[in-house]
Amino acid sequence: MEWKSSVEKFITNGSYIKMLENEKKLKLLRNQISDYQSTTGQKRMHWHTEGVIGIFESVRVFSKDSIEVKEYLMQLGILPLVTTISWRVLTPKEQLQVKPYVIKLPPKMKFSPAGGLKEDSQKLNRFVLQYGEDSVSEKVMLWKHTKSNFEQLLREWKLIKAHILLDLQNNKSIRFDFGSIICTPSDPILRGIDVYQVLGEEVIMKYGTINYEKLLPYMIRGIIREKEILKYRKVIDVRLRYMLIGYEKFNRRIDFYYQKLIQMSNLRGGS
């Protein structure tokens, strides 16, 4: 196990605990910055010196997929193409029937540290007291610095986990002096079209979960009428989400949506 020394080093040199503590610090700072911004009434704030943007976004919460919208999409022959099926809802007999078509995922890995490897709650309390009276700009700068450290440690931990999973896919757990690693199998992915072809329409109608992003190309081409979807897909809540993001990531996000609009525009032109 070549990765064992990497795990031991990451755990015993304090990197693992520091990663967890940084995650909690980020949440504390984000909440304090969010509270400040909410008092200004601004949906978006720029901290140019720190290169950070704070954004309040409205997120619509929709009702569960209704039988009516599924019937509408099935009549168009689209439902199997835009749905996924949870492995767990199928009976053992059905799972056996669709097994040749599953998309396998790597197992999940969880590290349970030994008793002595825990975050220092007093340290986090001192952190709150130490930076609680700082200006919002100072908190934003601290958030950016903490975020950078956290992401670096998280990347390292994910790389270690990836190497572990290569060796432990057929094992359930392994124990060390500093804790234990448990690997559990992940449920496979099932495409709606495969389940439909093997098990038929009833299973799709009963258990299918619609991926609404996959509906966009059909809407743009006029195959699906958006008003028909909205008729059956009700907004049951609107929640406010706060996001802190660096300029570089924000610009990448804008570029991603811009490229997506171009793709949608090309689809519209090709219809």
C-alpha cells in the first residue's frame, strides 16, 4: 500500500484537522459577512482590493415531478431520455435485469479519526473572539486566505483518497493507529432509456426523476412547450442563498454560462 505513508503524513502532521477547522472557519466568516451585507440591502457587493464578490441569489424550490408532466413528456417520447432511476427503488429481480446496463461508480471512502484527532472547539471559539470585531474588509481578506488554504488541503486529501480507492475497491475497511478507513460501494447510475427498454414504461413513470437541464434543447427546438412544463411544475418556495466567490472563479462562472448560451443559440439555429 504505497498510499499508506501519504495518509499517515496527512493525518499525523495536522493537515486533516486543519482542513476541518478551516472549513468551519469559512462558514463562520461567510455568515458574518453575509449578515453585514444583508444590513446594506445590496444583492451584490464587490471588495475590489480583496478580489471577492458577495452575492445573494434567489433559488426557486419546485414541487416533485408530477404524473402529469411525466405523461406529457412520455407522449412526446422524451421522458426516458431525460430521466434517471435510483438503484435502490428497484426490486432485486429488476436490479438483476438492468445490471448489464448500469454505470458503475467508485466506492465511497470515509475516514474516521481516532479519539485524539478532533477539532479544538476552544480554538474555534478563540478565532471568533479574535476576529469578531474586525472590519468586513478584513474578514473578507481572512476568508479569502482561509479559503485558499482549505482548497489546497482538500485537493491533497482528494488525491490521497483517489489512490486509496484504487487499492481498496474490494475491501470494506482498514484500520490504522490514527483511525480507520471505510470503503462502501456506491449505487450505480441508471439511465432512464436503459430502464425503459428493459423494464418498460411503468417503472419510468413511477420512479423516474426528471433532469430539467436536459429539457432545454427540446424547448429551444420547440419540441417541448415551456408553458406545459410550468403548468405542472409548481414553485413551492423561494429561498435566498448567499455566495462568496473570488473574481477569477466568478469570471469562469460567467464564461461557463456564456458558452452554454452559445450552445443553446446554435441549437436554436439548427432547429
